[in-house]
Amino acid sequence: MPRTALVVIDMINTYEHEDADTLVASVRKALPAIAALIARARASGSPVIYVNDNFGQWRSHHGELLQTALAGRHRDLVEPVTPDAESLFVIKARHSIFFETPLAYLLGQLEIERLVLCGQVTEQCVLYSALDAHVRHFKVVVPTDAVAHIHADLAEAALRMMQRNMAAERCRSDDIRFDTPGPAGTDTAP
Amino acid sequence: MPRTALVVIDMINTYEHEDADTLVASVRKALPAIAALIARARASGSPVIYVNDNFGQWRSHHGELLQTALAGRHRDLVEPVTPDAESLFVIKARHSIFFETPLAYLLGQLEIERLVLCGQVTEQCVLYSALDAHVRHFKVVVPTDAVAHIHADLAEAALRMMQRNMAAERCRSDDIRFDTPGPAGTDTAP
Amino acid sequence: MPRTALVVIDMINTYEHEDADTLVASVRKALPAIAALIARARASGSPVIYVNDNFGQWRSHHGELLQTALAGRHRDLVEPVTPDAESLFVIKARHSIFFETPLAYLLGQLEIERLVLCGQVTEQCVLYSALDAHVRHFKVVVPTDAVAHIHADLAEAALRMMQRNMAAERCRSDDIRFDTPGPAGTDTAP
Amino acid sequence: MPRTALVVIDMINTYEHEDADTLVASVRKALPAIAALIARARASGSPVIYVNDNFGQWRSHHGELLQTALAGRHRDLVEPVTPDAESLFVIKARHSIFFETPLAYLLGQLEIERLVLCGQVTEQCVLYSALDAHVRHFKVVVPTDAVAHIHADLAEAALRMMQRNMAAERCRSDDIRFDTPGPAGTDTAP
């Protein structure tokens, strides 16, 4: 199997932006599948990479982002998906997980060929990230029950675009296989 | 008005790829509006920038691409939109006009702030290019009658995504204004 | 005056790599000038941007990098240049401050046109960063008393390359002017 | 052996810029070694990739660049190194062969791991390109008799920087081995 990483997109979130209310209902629904994917990737030794907006604060590091999100009005949506000590963390400036970030370099160092994308928002950052992964020749997998949307119809169109035009595999999170666990400590080292 | 360039996407084409037949009907419909936009941009002194796939031939330059396209089975779709001596030409490797191309650098040198996107395919390269323009803070304008699609429903979803999530202006090509013409020879110099 | 940022390169450091002993002597000599530049940039309201290796740890954030460096054998070289609450912080993966980092995007948002580079190593990261700033059309200033080297002769060659081939201004740190202070709180917001 | 490409830097040249006279003498001396490297790379089936400034003309393609250079006052320096029908050609906007060009993508598609750099100018584009190759984890080889300089002392410092800080192999062009020839037509296809 190609070496796989799980990418968790924009889940460290205060949900204070426009459209947050619509989004929150969808996130709540996807949350169990996302948490289960994180647990299974960790158990298999596959890298779990959080890629997250920095809320416009270039002073902030991810510990502060996490504290801010946990102190917000939707702690219940953040707590189940918090990074652990092995998690990798990349800050992004704009929508795509690749734009002006070190992610492509990091994936190259980790020899990753396949990305499982989960998180939010299906018809925005997830779509854009799937595209940027595809043009860089990564294999993309999108579990439809582990991504959250604002507009259901645009999300469905986005999933069709990913499948048809970006060669993405569209599946249920339960059907995703990660790598067989290797010796402890060997899998996530950069 | 912000300084504007017209970007003509993937119109130098042999139409030999998969889905070409579906696409050709849509291109034929959009062709007059594209040709009219090119003529008006030229008349105003606004840069016209062709950004085109190289058909996988890194040996080819754009003169050869044009000859190949004109010798193909759809010369009638290429001839009305051929570059002239003032046209700028950027070769792209993959879907987006910005990915691994010098376009961002060229636009910076030309002090362009606003991009009018025309050409093909609405729900693929046009969508991806609108996104990559938006994350780089360009203002994007998409004339719906001057872009061609393969799947009408995905194209409509793509246009809604551009308008809603990429702050793109969606309009008819007739409604687009270019810059006032300046002194001859001053407008398109890099 | 063009809007200016002070860039502090690789000063959050454990000095445990090869060549560290040779480097430390040079850092010790440059340290007062670097600290003075940081103080003057802060006083003027100019952004102070730390760009630093992450020691290969994509798990680490800059708070941890700082703790690790302060706990190392050269706390005395780190303490005088620690970031404050207003400092911006960018993690780099490789030598240049621009390679696979959000720095170019951040500088664009801050409308910075002129970079004062200080830190280490003159003939490596400082040289490479000056080059990458020059190709992006930033004006580069290098205060020779606020950069540290490993090899004195290569450092001198690097400074000549910056001055001659990268249009960099080579000067003493005392001669550098920052922007006039603006209203409190307006200068460093992204 | 790692798969190798020969990169020919800025040899399609009119030699009309500042410093050209000093440069021309050095180019004349390096020319036989460059021509011999091109011949040997072609014979082995290794890709030969010309990466060249576009003289600021985004309207020009490489056929025009070549005609302009051949019509200039130093046809004798261009003719021995003209591209053939198999040569790949990448236009660069600024100093480094990688900055805002599709070169990294093209090398990835060709599965190249090792770059032999020849051409001009040792202490400028060759140095910058060696650096940008090194940060992208390519193995770099610089044949000292096949690169041309403006300033002999800066060129020597540049070669030491490449060898010491960029892990480049510094050698004579005669000592460079290319790949064993494969079946005709299979080696240079993208």
C-alpha cells in the first residue's frame, strides 16, 4: 500500500466566522468519524498532520490556537480531535493546505504518497486541498462521512469534482485502510 | 479601475482528449464572446495572456503548439483566438494557471490587480485558476458566456463556488470594462 | 521610506550542530548589534520577524523551540534576542527564509518593501535569504556587524556577492533607519 | 547511478548586458567542455535541459531567443551549444533555474535525482541554482571547466560554497558519468 498520512483540516476552530452556525451542525455529525480516523491512524503509526488556519495571528503557535479554540463556545467540537504529542502541525495562511506552507516538503521527507483528507469545509478547503494534492500527484482519499460542509449541494458537487476530475477515491471512513504498524517510533520521524 | 489582464485559458487545443466531443459544443458557443473579449482587451491596451497546457511536450514552444492546434481537426475553434505579436504566452504543466508557472511573477511586474478569465474548462481549469488567483488576492471576473464546460451542472456549481467563496464577479462578457487605452506601446511592456 | 521589517535569522538555536564552536565566537560578537536592532525596530513599530529552523521537529512550535534553546549550553546567546508578544514567527524547513514558508505572503500582507537581515550564518542562510529576497524584488539591507559567520573569508565573499549581485545595501547597524513610529497598535497587524 | 540530467544555464545569450566583455572570455574558455558535455549527455540518452533567461520578453519563445542570440555579435558562442530536437527548454524569469519555473515539476516527472550544472555565471545563476537544487534534495555536480564567471575570486568562493555548504560534487567535466544508454526514444520522454 502507498504510504499514507491522515490530514485533519481546520478542526482547531473557534467557529466564530460567518456561516459558523450552518457549519457546526455538519461538523457535529462528522466528528465521530473524524475522531475514529485519527485514532486508527495513530494506532497504525501513520502520520496525523493537522493543517489549520492561524486565525490571522502570525504571533500564535499551535498551542495557543488550541487553547483559544478550547476556550471558545464549541469546546465540544475541538476536544475530541485535539493533537497529541506525536501529531504534526502545519499552519496555513489561506484556503489550501499547500499554499505557502511547508506541507509538500514535509510529505516528501516522510515519503507519503497517499493523503486521507478529513475536516472542513468540503466545498472549500477540502476541495482546494484535494486539487492541490492531485496536481502534485498525491493519491487522494475523501471519506464523505468525515468532512463537514456549509452548503449541502455545493458539497455534493465538490465531491463529484474530486472523484471525476481529481482522481480522488470517495468512500466511507470505515473502509479506509492505513499502513500496517511498524516498529514503535519509526513511522512518524521526519 | 484596477489594472486588468485578460487570461485566455487552454484555447490553443487539438481537442483530442477524452470528453472532447462534449466540450467542443460548449467551446463553439463561447467562441464569439472569447474572440470579442480578446479584441476589446487588445484595443484598450490591456495585456492578453494566453496560459496553455503544453500537451506534455517540454520541447515545444508556443509557435509549435499553435501550428499543431491549427493542423488539428478543430482549426475553426483555434483560428478566431490566435495570439498576435503583442500577446503574452505562459506554458502550464498542470491544471491551474499558477501552478509551477511564472504567471504570478509576470502579473506582479505588470502591476495587474484584476483578472478576467475566459476559455476552458469552467468546472476544471477555470475554477482552479479562479481559486489560485483569489488566494493571491487578485480580483477575479468570470464572464459566463466566455467559458466552456464539459458538465453543465458541475459548471454551474463551479460558478457558484467562484462567486460565493472566491469573491469572483460573475457577469456577461459585454459588461466587462478594460482600462482606458494609454499611449501606444506603454501598456504591455513587462 | 519603504516600509521595513527586521528579519532575525536562526538566532533561536541550541548550537549543537557541527561548526557550532567556530560560529559561537562570531555570534557572541554580533549579539549586541542584533539586540540593539531588535530594540530599535520594536520602538519604531516596525515588524520584527523571527525566521528559524525547526530543528527537524514538525511537532514543535516556537515556544518549545525557545525553551529548548534557553535550556541549552548557550542560554547567554539566546536570552538577549528572545521574541516578545508582538514578534512574528515563521518556521523554515531549509536554508532560505522563503523556501516553503509563508514569509512572502506575510510580507505582502504587511506591505513590506525593505528587509533588514540579521543573525546567522552570513555565508549560508543570510546569503541565500538575501538572494531569495532580491529575486522577489525586496530591497535588502545587511548590517555587517549584526550577522555571524563560520568562515570569515566565505562571509566576506558572501557580503560582496550580496552588494554587487543582489543590490543589497551593506552598512553598520547604527546607520539603519526604521520607519517613524505610527499610532500604537497599527503597525504590526497582519 | 541516480538518474541524471544535464542543465545548460543561460548559454542562449546575446552578451549585450553589462559585464559581458569580461564574461565572454570566460565563456570562450568553457565552451568546448560545455559542448562535449552536451554531446555525451545526448549520446547516453540523459535529458539535456536548457534553462534560460527570456531577456524580459514574455512574447518570445525559445526559437526566437535562439534566433536573436545567433544574430547577435557572439554567434560563435551560441552555435556550438544550440538545442536539438530532443532538448528540453525552460524559460526562467530571474536568476535561479527553479524560481517561478516548471523545472522542479519536470524533473519530478523525469525521475531525475542528480543535476550536472554547466553554463554561466558561476558566482551568480550557477551558485543560486545549485542552492535551490540542494534545498530540494537533488544531488548537484559542478564541472569547474564547464562554467563561466565574471569575477574569478567570487567564482572560486562560489565553488567552495557549493562544495562545502551545498554538498555539491566539484570535478572536471571529463570525469562526469551519465546514465547507460537505454532503448532509443525511452529516456527523454516526460
